[in-house]
Amino acid sequence: MKKKQAYRHTPAFILLFLAMDDLYGAALLNTLQRELPCYHTDSAVIYRSLQELEEDGSVSSYWETDIPGPAKKWYKITDKGLKKLVEFKDDIEMRMKNLEFFLDSYKKLSK
């Protein structure tokens, strides 16, 4: 499988988690790893996806400088990102129907 295909839904998961709460990059990576143990990604993919989402207006960012330690760049979903999240949901539902058909058909082969 090509790497791009392996990370096809990373932006969808990023938008989903940002719809729940604002997060900075490392917190987002930790959330993805904790909530999706079979979905392997790395910080480079997360930050590249965040950059693309920010460039297209689906997320915005702000810096947190009021806490001790280095400043953190936080991300939040925008109205455009919420619309894009619906598009991802629709796409994933369609893919799930196709995968369910595959699995059901495969089960029939082994009977």
C-alpha cells in the first residue's frame, strides 16, 4: 500500500478530535495513538496534515505563551473544517458499505 493511502484519513481523524477540543500537535498525536491503536502514524504526518488543513482554512491556530515552558501552537477547527468533517463522514460511510459487502461476500466463500 502506498504511504499516501495509508494516511488517507488522517485529516478526518484530526478534524474529529479538534471538533471535540483544541489540541496542540503532540497532544493530537498522543490522542490518535491512544484512541486508534491500530492506526499507525507519526508526528511528520500529523504536522503535514495540520499545515494542509490550516492552509485550506479547515483549522486555525494560536500560540499559548502564558504557561511555563516553550510556547505551544494550538489548533482549532473552523466552520469550514466542520463542513469538511461531514464530507469525511459521508465518504467513510460509503467506504464502510463497500467493505461490509466485501466481508459478507468473503464469508460466503468459506461456507
